Amino acid sequence: MITYAALANKPRLLQNFTGLTPAAFTTLLPSFSQAYSTALRLQDAQRPIPRQRQSGAGRPATLETAADKLLAILFYFKFYPTQELLGFLLGISQPQANVWIHILTPVLNAALGHKQQLPARKATVLTQVLEACPGLEFIIDGTERPIQRPHDPERQKQYYSGKKKRHTVKNIVITEKRTKKIKGLSRTGPGKTHDKTATDEADYRFPPDSIVYKDTGFQGYEPAGVTTRQPKKKPRKGTLTEEERAENQAISRERIGVEHSIGGTKVYRIVHDVYRNHRPDYADLVMETACGLHNLRCDFRCAV
């Protein structure tokens, strides 16, 4: 059975199981414990019938400590096992694993929010966040995640990505070039949506005099007061000059950082593998949480 006590003295194994260094795990743990206590109090306040026993009464919990709970949800994000396998590894049943997944995910998200690691979701908040970034250099890009093929024909058309040749959901991410942290994340939408269309709908506002790197998927996206840098497309039935190719390579070297950031979130297989959960809005919650985990990992870089 996987427990924190069994991994506490095995830093390399702990990092492989959670995606976090021991220092990052220890830093996040107090906020996670506080968020879990807050969630319990909120749950008690919403009970239609007052609690008859004190909290903690009944059978001993399998996930006994806050560290065990944090380890469990990070393990789920990192490897995205089936609920049957997760329950077996944690010593609980599949229905219990399902309950714990949906209890602990918002708790993990709240803990990352307390550590100020979550990306901004609203345009007005994002503007304030970007204004605080030194250098004012950002990279914008879209990322898609595969999902199971919808049964409804209309949803099949809506979520079919011609780019990926499969059914996907999409997010637009805005990364700070200097730190590689994801500062902004759009709402999760159908994979068929074009990058520029999704960005226009989000109505992002960058600070004046910002430099924004983008790829050709954002052709025509020119925010006011911002300098944009995008590789030049090859003319139809034409070629690029040596100078244009050199400039494209230089821009690509600068914007490759967003691919590293997206790859940092997809260390967590829950936003990499085919998405299987069906609870409403959970796909958006796990993407936001994975971005927060990537941002936390940026503060605790350590080779595995």
C-alpha cells in the first residue's frame, strides 16, 4: 500500500510518485492540510441534519494523514490510473477511490491557490498579473488534450480536432518568458475551436509595451499597444528568403519556452492521456491544477 511514511525517506521515489521534489511537497503540505480542514467545515455547514458524532469518529481512515491524502491525489494526477487500480494501491475500494478523487482535487487546487501558483482565468485578473511580471515578455499558445469519443453526433463534430485527428478539448495558455510559469489559462473548450477564435473570445489585455510571441495559429491576432512576434508563413508557391528563415528560427528559439511549460503540465498524465472522467467541469479543474503544479515545480527545479 502506498503511504507517505513509506516514501518519506526515499526522496527520488517520492518525486517519481508525485512529480514534486520533497521540498516542494513539504512546502505545499501545510496549505493542503488547511484547505482540507476548510472543506470539512464547509461540508458540515451544508449538512441538512447536524452531525451526530464528532469529526473523525467511526472506522479508522485508510488515508490517515494529510500527507497521505496529498500523496494519493498527486499520484492520481501523475499516473492517471483507473479507479480500480488506484483503490488497490491505496487499500480502498473503487467507489471509495472515486469519492476521494473528487474530494481531494478541489482541495489540491485550493492549496495551490493559497500558494499563489494557479494561473489567472479572468481577463481582468490576468492583466493585473501580467503587469507585475518584469520584462513584460510573454508567449501565447494553444494546447489540446484527447478525450473519449462522444456518443452524441453533434458533440462528435464539435470536439473533433482536424489538427490532431481525434476528439479533444483545448485551452489557451499564456506563459511568462523569463520564468516559464503559466500566468493565464483560458476556459476549457472544444478542440475544434481555432486558437485565434478562442483567444478573441477570452478578450485578453496585455500591459502596454509588452512583447508577445505567437505561432501562425494566431495569424491576425494583434492586441492593442503590444509588439507581437510571429514566424512568417511561406508564400503560396513561393519560398522564404535566407533572412526570413533566420528570423523565423530566432523567433522559434524564443517561443519554444511555451512548449516546455505545456510539457511541464503534461508530466501529469491526467492532462496527457485520453481523459476518462465524466463529472461536469472536472476537465477544466484538472487542467488548472496541473498548471499550478507546474508553476510550483518551477520554484523547486531539481533533476530527477
